[in-house]
Amino acid sequence: MKALTIKDVARQAGVSPKTVSRVINGEAHVRPAVREAVARVVAELNYRPNTFARSLSSTRSFLIGLFFDDPACSYANDVLLGALERARSLGRHVVIETISLDRSDWQARLEDSLVGLKLGGAILTPPICDCADLIAIFERHAVPVVRIAPGNDVDRTPYVSIDDRAAARTMAEHLIALGHRDIAFIKGNPTHSATHRRWLGFRDAMDAAGTPPDDRLVVQGDFTFRSGIVAAEALLQGPRAPDAIFASNDEMALGVLVAAMRAQIAVPQKLSIVGFDDAQLARMAWPQLTTIRQPNCEMAAAAVSLLADRSDGPESARSSIELPYELIVRASSCGS
């Protein structure tokens, strides 16, 4: 079967192919009645324009690059889903790229990608969103950038975030309200700016309760499942046993659950365990994890919208969006 073309849509709608192109691309100077007629024909014919062809034939690119340091993590899955859904609704297309800052050739590889892809915009996720040298390369190639949850130089680009510090304080206050006092904290990857913000929020709540964090109950992790196990084993075998553990992301919290199971510690009867993110894994665990819902899908969708706003009219585009977080109480925490 012959693929539909823009000429087929134009013929059916009784307009020129150029007018169809303007409607599809969301350009101005198209009468509402004409725009509606073309949109109706596009829907009736189920016409899907080729995004790559549109980018090649126009000075305006419809490709958005979504950049990760680790696209295999559970966080990346939520971000990708949010970005794809919003991009599709706006007639954009998402390409996934990986940047490993520990590679000596990462800059050259990125330069080559930007030349070949002809991106209309880029979304940078943690922790690479805080790399000044990385941002400079996008600026040199005139590729608009939106960052998710940056911690440094926040005025340099538009960004989407939540208040990590306030969210972590909310979680710590939840544990304190349950009667816990010997609360351990597992820090995340030190290269992520959110790690420090979440630690500050935890400390804020503990200080306000008159029980400052005990250094013996603060352990370094790196946001991975394995680091959660290692950190929990150190805490549970340490000189001061905690009655609650706050891991600063869900993957580490799942590692804590495994360590508690190995040590035959009942959760939550003997030990409350909480996380941060509300990843799918938090709902699959047993017991299900109490956590902070970070709206990763919505943050990615908002980042796509910020890029679209800038390409449609930079002078009226927003510079930042802060989305709300939510405390999700499940079965892994209870009163002491």
C-alpha cells in the first residue's frame, strides 16, 4: 500500500501542501477554519508526517535529544515515558543519547552527535545537567537546553525541578511523627546535586525535632540497589542500631529491604524503611515502600513543553517550572 503524503492530505482538504505543512508545524497565519479542516483530514487519513524529513527540509528541527548518563536506571524509564508522550502530542520526536563524563572522548563524541542529529533542543538529566562544559557545547551549537533538577548555575538555562530539600524534610518528619528517633540516612551519589539537597532536608527535620543526625547513622551510597544493601548491612551491624532507615532513593531503599530480610529483621515492625522517587519498583516491593513521589514523568513532559515554547516564541517562554512532590505512605513504615 502506497504511503500517504502531504499532497494527499492537501488534495483531500482542498488546500495547498504548503498550508498543510504550516498547520502540522503549528505555524501562525493560518485561518482557524482552514486549520480545523486540515486537522480533520489528517485525523481521518491517520496521516503521520516523517519527523526526520521535516527536520531535514526545514530550518526548524523537530528532534529533541534526551541525554542520560545511565539510561538503564529506573529513573530514566519514567523520564523517557513522560518525554515521549508529551513530544508526540506536540509533533516532536525524541532521540536518546548517553553521555559518559568519565570517558576521555565524551566531548568529541557529543560534538559529532550534534552535527549529525540537527537537534531542535536537548533535555539534560542529573547528574550531567550540572556539567558546565557540557552545557557550553550545546550553546556553541545553538541548541536550546532544558535541564531537569539542576543544582548549579540554575539561571543559565530553563529547568524543571521539585523542592528536594523540602521533600526530604517531609519524609523525615513523617518518621519522627511515627515515634522514630534513631533514624539512619543513606546518602545518594555525591555527583548528583539532589544528594546534598535531600541530606539538608533530612538534617533540617532532625535538628527541628531536637535530635540532630548521629554520624554513626549516616552512610554514603550511590543511588544503586547494591549500595543500598552495603549501606544497610553497615548500619544494621553498627554500634547503634536504627529503628528507621531513610534511603535517598527507592533503588537503595530496596537494597535496605533485602539486607533487613537477610538479617531476619521484620519490616516495618522492627525497622521502618522509606525511600524517595516512587519508582515502579517501590510498588512492586514487599512490603510496598513508603516514599516521596517525585513526578518524573511530569517533569520530563514539562521539559519538552519548555523546549517547544522556546522554539515557538522564545520571548514569551517560561524559564523554570517547579512541580509538587507528594508523601506516599505505604506498608514499609509504621510507628515504633
